Amino acid sequence: MSALVHQTVDVLSSYEGRDAAITFTLYFCCLLSGFHPRKSTWHRSLQRIYKRLEDCRVVLRLYDDLGILRDFFTYELRPGERNQIVRILKCLHYISWLCYYPAEHISWLGEMKMLNIDGKLWEFYTNFFWSTALLTSALWNAYVVLQYRSQKNYTKEKEEEEKKSFIPWTAARNAMLATVRDGTEFIVAVNCLPRGFLWSSTLTFIRVGMFGTCSAFLRLYALFKFEDNH
């Protein structure tokens, strides 16, 4: 029990842990608000918390582009990814995030009346790049899971040939969690796009809250270190 408490404190003390906890809270508030009539005090209060926490995350992300820029160049400058499909998806993923952050900053500055811009257009750019980043992440992680499943049928000779690219269970498990995590958040991201894009602007508060809470919970779960008995 004490170990779990220490881990919880450590997770919440980190930037990733705090962001995941805030995300979980805001989507959970959105989920709860869906069970109350729109004109009720509870619905309005929960939606107000949801919006305030969402604004909080926007401010916390003001300098995240530096981190993603570092990750992009670290990935690009290291020895090449053997699988070209994964490499292409990862490159598109990083490029999407590199476009997302400036778009969100410009959109935020426009909302603060510091820039004279078309707010709806920049909000569209922000949500479009957010959706693209999540989709590419979900696809590459799903591909890793498929590779892990296919390698179970390898012969001894094939295993030796593919030894360098062999995927361990822990990597496959993390890829499965990431697929569900980013897949559920992708559903929320598409809903934020203008009407006409897939299921955009059609999800209820309960559905947005459900998918968002699921994604945030998996982000939190991944930050805890549990013993692997597989």
C-alpha cells in the first residue's frame, strides 16, 4: 500500500503525471455532466470545471514544442528504423505534433486578443493536427502488435534472422495500451473538428467523457511501474 502511495506521489509530481491526472479529471467531469439536464446547475458547474481544466492544459502546453522537437531529431538522427511502415508513421506522427503546437499557440493568442486571426480556422488546424498525430500513433502501435502476433509463428531459423527486430512482450503490451489510448482520444479529437468530418460534432457529453476518461486512465496507468509476471 505504501509503495502505491509513493508511486502515486511520484507520478503526480511529474509533468506527464499531472497532465494525465488533469485530463482524467476534466473528461470525468464531462462524463458526469452528460447525466444531468443541460439547464441544470450540476451540468453547468461540471461543464465549467471541464472548460477551466481544458484551458489549464493549453497553458501547460505552451513550451511542449521544445520537447517534441528534441524527440523528433533524436528519432531521426539515431540508427534507422528497420521497418519502413513504422518509420513513415512515426515521422508523420512527429510532424503532426510539430504543426499542432504552433497552431494551438496561435489559436490561444487569438483568443487572448493578442493576434488578429480567424479563430475558427486556427482551431480547425489545431484539431486537425491533433487528430493526425493520434491516428498515426494508434496505427503504428497497432502494427507493432500485429508484428508481435505474427512472430509467434516464426521458425527457429526465422527467429535468428529477425533477432534484431524481435518484439518482446513488454513492448507489445505497451503498444496495445497505446493503440487503445490514442484510438479513444482520436475519437474525441475528430469530434472537435467542424461538422462534416466523419463523426465530428455528433458525440454526446457522455460519449466524449467516456472515451476521454478511458484514454487518460491508460496514460496514468502506463506511468505506474507494476511487476510483470508474464
